Amino acid sequence: MERIKTVGIISRPGIQRGSTLVPELLEWLKQRGIEPRYDHETAVYAGRSNGLPREQVPESCQFVIVLGGDGTLLSAATAVGERRIPLFAVNLGSLGFLTAITPNEMYPELERALRGEHRLANRRMIACAVKRGDQQVATYLALNDIVVSKAPTAPMIDLETHVGDHFVCTYKADGLIISTPTGSTAYNLSAGGPIIFPTVAAFALTPICPHTLTNRPVIVPDSATIEVVSHAANGDAYLNADGKIGEHLKRGDRVVFTRSAHTLTLIRPPRLLYFDVLRQKLKWGER
């Protein structure tokens, strides 16, 4: 493994211990000859004014340290984009399935990463294209999920759904979640969807409050193309990727979902396995 020369830092705003944690981390990196690149939020904690826009932080970095919760990690994933730069995620939130490293473990795990003794976990991503007539009007990339949901004041929406050449049904619901295995423990889980092991090559289609109670979540191979046609009135349906970015849909818009060619890489402690995280976060019983 090449020597680590530059790392990025992306922080969640409003971290209670940020004003002490960030200066300590910057000093720790300085003592090891590592140059930091950080966003505006991190700069505030450090009492500096040289923070960068998040999308610029990953440039020239060997990895990016994320201080926050899963929401901050999703924002960091957007900033990394198609770059093959691992994320070292430290959980400063309340739950955190992806940000599984605790503050107490941060420096020992960073030392391990600098020695090249860490484990890399590649997570599949999902892409979609919004097609309006003969035109493609937008594209989105997500780590967790892409959701088509009703606007706040809209009634239930009708979403005609196809998987490959197969017609699934027209969901009459508050929306439809198309989730990756990584996102299966996020909105998908709250909506009653299944937990999918991270290496399973699948997507989950989970309706949100369906009118027909027998509309249950369906797992489909991520090699399939999923197409959702909105039959809602203009503006009554809204598409969002990872809960961060999106747009209102017009009647007849087609949203085509595919597995992205790009993956997100997470730095994971060697000892930490997926079911360990589930037991801890979901309060499952011990042996």
C-alpha cells in the first residue's frame, strides 16, 4: 500500500465535541506528516477559514475521514462521486449502520489503516435516469436508495412498475423505495422492507403505505433494469436520491433504474462483521 500523504475530512455540523475532536485529529495527522483537506464544517471546528466545498475535499486524497452519522457519510459519498477513494466513517450520531467506528476506536483504527491492515468493503450503488418523452432530463446516483414518493399535499400516486420485460404491478401508494443492500437498513427497513446482506446482488422494491395491503416488498436481481412510470399529476410525485437531491416528476415520466458501474469503498475494522453491526444497532439478542 502506498504511503498515506493526504486525507480528507468531512464533518457533520453541530457536533457537540467537534471543537475538541477536530483540532486533536488535525494535530494527530500533522505529527505523522499527513496533509489534511477539509470541508467548511470541519474548518469551523478547527477555528480556521480555509475550508473547501465538499466536492473538492477528496481531490488527491488516499482516503476521506467522515465525522458524523450515516447522513454525513451519504453526503461524503456524493462528494467522492466516481472517484475510487475509500471512506473512513466515524459514528458521532445515534445509530449509524455505515459509520460503525466509534470515537474511542478512531485513532487505533487510523493507525491500522496507515499500516495497511484495514479491510475494504465495496458497496454497490444504484443509478437512475429520468426520461420525459424522447429526452433524458436527469440522472442520479445513490448508495442507499432512490425513492419516488408523493408530494406533501398530494394524494396517493400510481406508479407503473416493470422489472426487465416483466410487468410487476401499478402500485397505488405513498411511494416506492428502490433500495440497494446497503440501503436495506435505512428507509427500506422503516417501511417494512427486508434486510439484505451487503454482498447480495439485488435490489429491494418496497412500497410505502400501499393501498393494497398485499403489495409486499420484492427482491429482484440488480442485473435487471427497473422502470417506474409515474401516472401522478405534474408535481405530485417527487424523486430523491439518498434523501439529498431530486426533483418533481411530470405525468408520464419514466424513471429507469440500473446497477451503477461504480462502487463505494468503506474502510472497516478487521474485527467488525456485518451481523455484529446488526446485533449492536438493532438490539438483537446475544448468544
